[in-house]
Amino acid sequence: MEQLRLKITGTAPLLMHADTLANPLSVAAKAHKELTAKRKKTDADHLDIARSEFLAGCYWSAEDGIYVPGQNFDAAFCAGAKLQKLGTHWKRGAFVLEDRVKLLHDGPDTPDALWNEPAFVDCRGVKVGQAKVMRYRPIFLNWAAEVMLTINPEVLSVREAQKAVSDAGALIGVGTYRPRFGRFEVNYV
């Protein structure tokens, strides 16, 4: 097994959207449901809903701070490998070592502090069925990350893996609304 340390630098903003609210049993989803259940909403209610959505959309832990799941990078790299018809080889012979990849950015390191910085709050309309609703998500204009990649050279050559990673950065991206957001370039450390 070979290991490569990747220094990833964003070339397009990273739009984050964790799936926290998809789990109906999570504390955040239950709290969000209480906020959205109200029929007559005031401006304050809408602000609370927006904040709840934003906080739930941020990948964050006390140990790691703001992060991107390693699985997200792995999926992007696999999609890059598929452009060379090597998707199955990637799945068998390469993977991102970290479960959580710390996001290096120029803002605060907690979701609450991010919410208070307008530069890190993205508000955009999305279609839900026939309706268009506003969604609030964390956005990082300048971002970077360091990822450790493990490769089995008997399945996938280092050169093929590097091409897959490069293609993923230029053409696929990571995060929400790819490839418009989340594109990156890679240097090997």
C-alpha cells in the first residue's frame, strides 16, 4: 500500500450541507420540526428556522471543528476515476484514510460563530416539489484541506490515482451544488 498526502486548495467556494435533518430521530431534526410546525410564522420564526437549517447543515464536532467527511472526498475521487473508466478499480484499490477532514478556512470555527458572519451564510432558493423555498447553508469562499490517500498499486497505479484526484478537483468538486461549487486543485506534500 502506498500513501499520498494531498494538500487540497479550493478554486471555487465550498457550499456545505450536512444531512443532519434527514434523520428524524436526531435532536437537531426534532428541534427544527418544532420550529417549522407553527402555522402562522413571524419574521423571528423564519429567522429561527433559517438559523436551525444553517447549523444543521454544518459538518462540525468539538474535536475536529468544521470538517468535510472523508467519504465526500472519496466519492469525488471515485467520480474522477470513473472519467477514466477506473471507478471499480478506485473502489477496490484506493480510499481516503480520515473519517473527518479538517476544513482550513479564514473564518470562525463553530457553526454559531459562522452564522454571525454574513460572508459564511449562503441563502438561495431551491425547488421542493413545485414550490421554491429559501435554504441557508454554510459557504466557504477560501478553503483548503489535507487528505491522506491510501492506494493499492496492484489495483490502481499511483499515476492513475493522481489523474483521478486531479480530474475530481477540476471537473467534479466536493460538497453541495457541484461542480459549480467545491472545485479544487491538488498538490502532493
